[in-house]
Amino acid sequence: MFCSNGDNSFRAYLNAGTENLDEILSAGSPFLTMMDDLDSYLTQHVSGPAVAPDELVVHSILINSRFLLMTAFRVGLTGHAAGVYPILRTALETACYALLMTEDESQTLTKIWMSRNDSPDDLKTCKKAFQAPIKAAQKIANKRGPGLGDWMYKLYESSIDFGAHPNAKTVTLHTRMYDDEAGLTQFENVGLYAVGNHGYEWGLLACVEMGLATAIILSMTHPVALSESIQALQALNDQKNSLEVLIREKHSQSE
């Protein structure tokens, strides 16, 4: 037997998501605090008004990655846990493109990327030039910090498993089947989780962890890593670790 909570309209989805967003903005949350801190880091050290662009095309890509992260955060705060992964993946991949362009002193990659849609041949050239951007960025990141690239790549792959591609976990993790008191089998698919729910907070944890990975890759696009920037990233990593402990302790019984 299939059942719903009544109104399955688009407007009902919007209203429920807005209610979740309003609730967490009003009550506050350590996840929301880290999202604020991540964005403050990006505006201060990566792509904000005070950051002088090294190259305008790459700088525009950095800004785009930041806005994609903010979009993913907003979707996560509405409770749509499955919906964050495609956006998070694109934000991270965008950061990786920027890193590859920055490492290319000839700026050939930038020119190829800008010419992508000029002709069918240019499209083929661009696809070939960026054939494995995440793997290439992984190698660069590992040179900057042992294991950083491997960690980033694992997160990228996990985003594909959990929703950036139409893989099984995209739907099975949000689907429930159970027998009710009348002996009927109920099928439930969760579109939006309530604030504080296990699924809600795991979605937010994905946001801040992939947000941190994206921030680190974006930081590598600048030739000089300031000690202040490194300290800020370490503080963000500490925040992320604390949130992971918090969520595991809070929801250990429901796992």
C-alpha cells in the first residue's frame, strides 16, 4: 500500500523546507555556525572583495565554487539530504578545475576551457584536457599536504555514491518499508527530514565536510599560503571533527 502525508504538491515541499530553514536559523546550530565560518574563510582568504585576483577567469571560478557551496548549504538546511550531493560534487569539481588552471603556468588550460563551446573540435579538446580533473587535483593536493588529496578524492567518490549520480544509496537510504497494525506493507520515501533528525544532521555533516575539502582546494589556487590562512583551516577541521563526534554520540542508538 502506498500512502503519503497528504499534500505532495511542489508548494507543500517549498513550505516544509522553508519551515525547516526558519526553525534552524531561529534556534541556531553548530552546523550552521561552521557553515558561516567556512563562508567567512572563503571571503577573507579566497574570493572576497579583499582578495586581489591573480587571474580573472580563475577568480570567477573560485567565486562560482563558493556560491555552489552556499546553495548546497541552503538545500541541506531545508532538510533535503539527498539533494546536497550533486551540488557539493560540482562545487568541489569546480575548485579542482581552478587548481589545475592555476598550476598551468602557460595558461593553456584556461584558454582551452574558455573556448570549450566555440566549435565541436574545441569541445573535444577541452574534454581531453580535463579528462581526469579530480585525479589530477588529488596528486597536486597530496604534494601540498600528505594525504589531503586522497581524503578529498574519497569525499568526491562518496558524493557520487550518496546522490551525485543515480546510484542505489541515493534512494535506499531515504526509503522505508514496514508492516502496519492492519497487516499492510507501508512504503515511505523521505524527501525532507525534520530539523534535528538523524538524516537531517548527516546531510549537514556532508555539507561541512565537503565544504572544508572544497575550501582547502580553493586555498591551493593561491601561490602563497599565509600562516593565518593555515591556522583558520585547521580550526575549521577541528570544528568538523567535533561535529562528527557530536552526531555519532547523538544518533548512535538510531544507527
